[in-house]
Amino acid sequence: MKRFVAANWKMNGSLAANEELLRALIELPNAAEQVICPPAVYLSQVSELLSGTDIAMGIQNVDWHESGAFTGEVSTMMAKDLGCRYVIVGHSERRTLFDEDDAACCEKARATQSAGLTPIFCIGESKAERDAGKALDVVKRQLVAGLDGVSLQDLVLAYEPVWAIGTGDTASPEQAGEVHDYIRRELENIDKSLAQTVRILYGGSVKADNAASLFAMENIDGALVGGASLNAKEFSAICCA
Ligand code: PGA
């Protein structure tokens, strides 16, 4: 299977910067399944720039209601309408800065699949939780509570240790590999035949110079990339690692 590499632009970009970045990226080598997740207001622009390429698009967050009085929110059907195939769900910044708990993440993942889209479901422990020896327990809780009623059929997981996000402090391939192996075993407990089809991405300060060693681990199937996805050359190099 090809590696799967998703770009999480977070709250960065402008019409001009997006165009420059994507025009450059489209010309650069790529060996992965690429997904670009821009801020929601730029989905139309990005969809247009990506048309005719095999790069897919995703949204960084959705509301799980179908429609109605939810000022400022965007639904899964709206994301689909604009050409999204993926939805990032449960990113640690959503969990910590916007108080999204396991139940909310679960609602979003279910709504995403109901709309025919694929969640990129993020899990991962904080520094304090890792230091307390609780990393695997936290990941298990997030998986069990977050994936209740969610099919493994159309699902991408992203293991993103919170302490590695945006810090330059990447998990070592062994640290990440241990958790990815654990996640694969937990998925097998849920559904043995589908467990192998779920892509498990690593996220947290992935760069061109550490991607290959992470991708060498058996159960690391790709990456969710924040900061480095804003640089076309760097992102292309990760996609070719
Ligand atoms: P980072 O972000 O690559 O900048 O660490 C990853 C993420 O938040 O998905």
C-alpha cells in the first residue's frame, strides 16, 4: 500500500500563499497518497487548484449536526459539497483548546462516515501522561470511546503524541512504533479482518529528515504533517521518504 500523507495547514494561509504553495507542490515528486487540509474558508480555492491532480482534500474540523442554528460551524455535508473526502477528527488542539472530549470526537467521526467521508481520527497522550507511564492506557481509552459505533472500513488513524506536536521534539521511531503496534493489536480485537486495512499515521514534528526512519516501522503507514506541510519542498520530500 502507498504511504498516506496528510497536510494539516491549521490556521495558516491566504489566497496568495495557498496558490503559491499548491502550484509548487503539484510540480514536485510524490510517492504517497496526499491529502491537503486547509482552513475551511479556502476549501473552494484549494479544490480548484487541485482539480486534475490526484491529491485529495480534507477539512480540519466539522460539526456533527446536519444543519441548523449552530453559528460559525460547518457540517459534514458542506465539506463534502466542496469536494472534501477526509475530515480530521479529535486533533489534540481541538481536544485541549476547544474542550472536545471523547464523546464529541465520536459524534464527529460517526457523522463523517454517515456523510460518506473518511475520518482521520487523532489520538495521543500528553507529556504528563507519558511520564506517568500511561501512554498506552490513554490511547486505548481514546480508541474505545472515540470509535464506539465507528466502522473500521473507512477510517484513518493518526497517533500524535501531544508533546511532539509543533515542538520539534519528534517521537523516536521506536517510541512511535511501539504505540502503532499496540494500536494495530487493539484494532484486531475490534475486527481482525478490517484491522489491517486501517492506515495508522504518525504525527508530531514530522520533517523530511525524520520521515524515512519513522516510515521504516512496520505499523507506521504515513504521516499527518503540520508545520512542514506549509513548505512545498519539505512536504514533497516527506511524501517521497
Ligand atoms: P506538526 O503538527 O507537524 O507541526 O508537529 C502535526 C499536527 O498537529 O498534526
